[in-house]
Amino acid sequence: MTVLRLRGFEIRKQYLNKETQKSVLDAVRAVAETAPVFSPMTPYGKPMSVRMTSCGKFGWFSDRSGYRYVSAHPNGTPWPRIPAPILDIWEAVSGVTRAPDCCLINFYGEGARMGLHQDKDEADFQWPVVSVSLGDEGLFRIGQRTRGGTTESLWLQSGDVVVMGGEARLTHHGVDRIKFKSSSLLPKGGRINLTLRVVD
């Protein structure tokens, strides 16, 4: 495993071995059986290219009313608990003792992307955000704490884990594109990104 540090982001390359990746993927599939993936609408009335679901006390949601955390899936059922294989990653890399309230699960199909944004819907920014990459490679772009200015990019591969804390906690970041079918983890291609966070 190699640890990179870029603009305050701690990037643990190949942190999860193949066996662990498959275990986490099985846990994600179990979550999606209870809380199916959906395509959220942005406040601007456009559907996001990324499909998502969540587990934990809260799930992330977006519609014309804005971005926010909610306690139930759009189908009305409570979000399932965060599975143990996913919590194990948080406990190993987050550096904090508090458990996360939410695991947001994003699925990137061919052509999907995530524009530069800040994770700022949480109540307290002292807690880190832990990001886990599974499947196809994604071009991760890191900007500034304010919009504009220079950015830096690197490819995240299946098994990479990123810790966003401290100075990186409110830095803009996004995924410009994926290398579709660059990984064999998902037979039909695509990238899954998990982000664990403390919400309240």
C-alpha cells in the first residue's frame, strides 16, 4: 500500500485487497436490496448522472427543495444499517472514535461524473469523510476551498481509500470521468464510491 497526500487529502492506494473488496461489494448489494439505487434530481431540475442509495441513520437526498439528509429511502423504508465490512474501514482509517451516521453509495455508469463540490451539509466539519472506491477507475479532481483556482487530478482505482479531514474537509472535489470496464470487480462495468460521514 502507498499513501499519497495531496492538498490535505490522504489517499491510501490499494488499501483494500481483492478479497476485502468483494466482501464490501457483497455488503453494498445487500443494502441495495432493501434500499434500491435511484437517480436524484438536482435543485435545478436536472437528474444527476450518478445513481445512489445510502445506509445508516441518515441518507443523502436531493430534489427541487435542495440537498439534505433524510431518515428514510424515497420508498418510505428506513435506511438499512451500515454493514460491518464497511464500518471496519472507517474504524481503521478515520482516526476518530465516533461511528459514522451515513454511508452514501454512489454508482457511476458509463459517462457518469460528479462536478466539483464541497461536503458541507453536515452539522460539524471536525469529523472526516472517508471515501472508498470499488470497480472502474475514476479521475478524481481536487480544487480549492473556494471556487476557481488551480486543480489537481489523479486516478482512483478499486480498493483505494481517501480520508478527507482537517484542511481538506471543505475542499472542492469531484470525479470528471471513469474508465469504463477498466476493472473486473463489477462484471457489467461501473464504479461504486462509498462515502462515510458523521451527519449530526
